[in-house]
Amino acid sequence: MPDPAEAARRFVTEVLDRKLTGLARVPLLAGLLCQLYAKNPGSLPSSRGEIYNEFILELQQLQEQSALEYPGGKTVAQYIRDHALNIAGHLAAQRLAGSEKPFQFLLESWTEAPPPPLGMARTILKETVLRSGLLTEQAGELVFLQQTFLEYCAAHHATSTQEGRDQEAARLFGNQWSRRRPWNRWGRRFWQPPGTEEASYTGFLLEMLLDKDRNRDAPKVERALLRLARQTNMIGCRLLAEQKRLGTDLPAPVTHAATKALVSLARITDDDRRRADLRAHPDRLDPQVDPALANVYLSKATRNYRVEAAEALGWLGVEGAADTLVEVAQVRYLANGKWRVKAAVVLAEMGDERGVALLHDLATDTWVYDEWRIEAAAALIQYGDERGVGLLHNLARDTKLTKGHRSFAISMLAAIGHERSADTLDSLAHDASTPADVRLRSAEKLTSIGDDRGPAILRTSPMTPV
């Protein structure tokens, strides 16, 4: 390469122009993008599915060329071109379906495997998947180089025929509807999304089902996605937002509809603020107001789904999502303590420095339920603020908390694994002014994390279980 610095500059520019920054932050995808750019500058793929598709095609071509160097290589190269992805897809699909049998066994027992070329044994199946570059051999067993390669191959295999595409579309959109109350025959039906562990596979699957050159029913799939993006379907909208965050190429109308619905779900109205103010200051309510209306205004906050909607908007990069989360976390009666802490955690995950500050405020706010104060203190440590250790120490000693909550604070202190955790637990166990149940629990937790001071305290202290 004559000018590496200039090539790197152009690569970064193209990544920014194609809005691939989020994908490029994933080390594996950054590596794939670099290799694709080096091979063909100026034409980077625009989605995660396209990145894997183009990289695997390049990989196959390299392996085909390598095979040509050996006797009978032309035949092997043709077999790789025709069947490598199919064979890898079969193995991947079996693994995703729950099979734990060795890949070698799955190859040998595959009755519908593509027949070997004339004069070659079935061992060419194993040789082919190894030459594909998608799998390697470790301790005599075939393994995929990356879990995402397995997921891509499984999705490719599942959508290789129209029948398979129809089955996968029905599984995603048709067979996933269930009633909230099974005993109510006429009850409303709700869509059940794929599990979070399936998100990556689902992304590959959606791109293949939306490919009009590959699937004659791609318009039906788009309409099904638009139904998921309707205004009241939080679950569907969050799934679509998560897929966009992963880098899945969704149709613009689908993304627009999901964004519009999420904005509506996350919105904090003036009426919401007025009700929160009246919950904080019920004396401000006009005494002439009808009692039923007053009860509505003073009832607990119920629109806690704002946090989930705002989080999904953050995944979509929508401006203002963080400000909504800040307001939910700050305003005492806009949401309950659980969701206020959740809002602060989401902010911290987004890298917004206001999240950590709000977690500290919530951990010290006696209006917040004790369990969520403890969660806030633990989250503070998780996001790099050591003040959380001291807060957990103080919450564990606070006699205004129930024994259960003090025990919970100690458990969190042990579970976070902070370098000061063991010393703080030891301090609690030795502090004579600390309640006996806290001292005992601290010593037990010291023992559970493998600190020798725990058993010594339990042997020598007169504490008894409370």
C-alpha cells in the first residue's frame, strides 16, 4: 500500500459517510470492514448482514484459489463454491436447534448431504467446511471461528428455500402471538418477541427475509414489521430499535414508524408534570375538586414505560432521549423509585455523565424505596464511582432499614467484587456499633468470597445468627 495514512483517512471517511460508526466499534466487525475495504476501496457494505455476506464470499474465493494448487483442485474448488455455505449452514442450524452432538457426527449422519464429487470420499464434507474458513478444528472437533459466523450460516440455511423462508417468517410473526390471559378465550393477543439471545440471529434472518431478490414475500415481511411498530406495541418497537442498534438494515418506513411510536410513548406532558407536582404537594390541590378526579391525580405514577421507550430512542440515536431519562430520574413523583434508578442506569450506559450523578442522588434519597437505593449505590460502583462502596457500607449499618435490606446491601457489597469490598465487609464485621445481624452477615460474606478473615471472625466472635 503506497500511502497507508491516506488509505486509513479515506476508510474512516467512508465509515462515517455510510453511518457505520456503531458497527465499527465492534472489534470483529471493524476487522471485517478493514479487510473488505482493502480488497475493494470505496464500496463498503451498509449493514451488518451485508458485511458478513461479502466477507464470507471473499473468504470462499480465497479458499477456492488455494484449492486449485493441489491435485484435483479444480473439482474441490467447484465443490467449495457450490456447497461450503450449505454444509456450514446445516451444522449451524443443528447447533442452534439445540443439538450438542459433535459436528463430525452430524456430518457423517447427514442423509441429505451434497454427494461428493466422483471418485472422492465423504470426508470431503469435513475438508470443505474447514477450507471455507468459517470453521476450524480444535482437539479433533469442528468449531465455528465466531458465534456470529454460526448465526449467519444458520440464517442463510434457514432461508435457502422459499419453504424455509415462509416457515421462518411464520415463526417470527405468525406463531409468536399469545394471549396475556390463557383462560380468556377472547382476550387480546400479544406478540412474543424472540429471546435476547436470538437477537443477532434474528438480525441476519430479517435482512435475508427482506431481500426482494431472495424472497418473493419480502413485502409481506415489511408489512409485518410495520404492524410491530404500531403506537401501542412497546415490545415490537424495542425489538426494531435493538435491531437498528445491531446494524440490521430495516426499511425506512419501519424505522420511521417505530421512532414515531417510541417518541409518543416516551413523551412527558405538562399534565404528567402537574400530577407529579400534586403528588409531592397534595395540599396544592383545590379542595373543590371532585374527589374521584383528585384520586386520579394523586394516584401513583403508572407510565413507567417511558424509560424503556427513551432507552430505545437512545439506541436509534434520537435527540432528546437522554433529557427524557434525566427528567424521569430527577422528578420524584414522575415515576416510582425502581424506574427512576433504571433511568439513571440507562443514562450511565449511554455514557451520559448525568447518569452517575443521578445514581448518587437516588442512593442518598430517603424518599426512594430502600431496595432501589441499594441498587443505585451498587450501580454507582459499576460505572466507576467509588462513592458507592461507602454508600453500601452506610446502608448496611442503617438501623432504619429492615434486616432484609441491610442483608441485601451486604450481599451487593460482596457481589460487586470491588477492591475495597473485602475491607469494607471486615470493617462491618468488627464494628461493635454495627447491628449484630450485619456483623454476622458481613463475616459470612467474607467467607463466601474466599477471604480468610471471614472464618476467623466466625470462629472467634460471640455473634449468633439473628
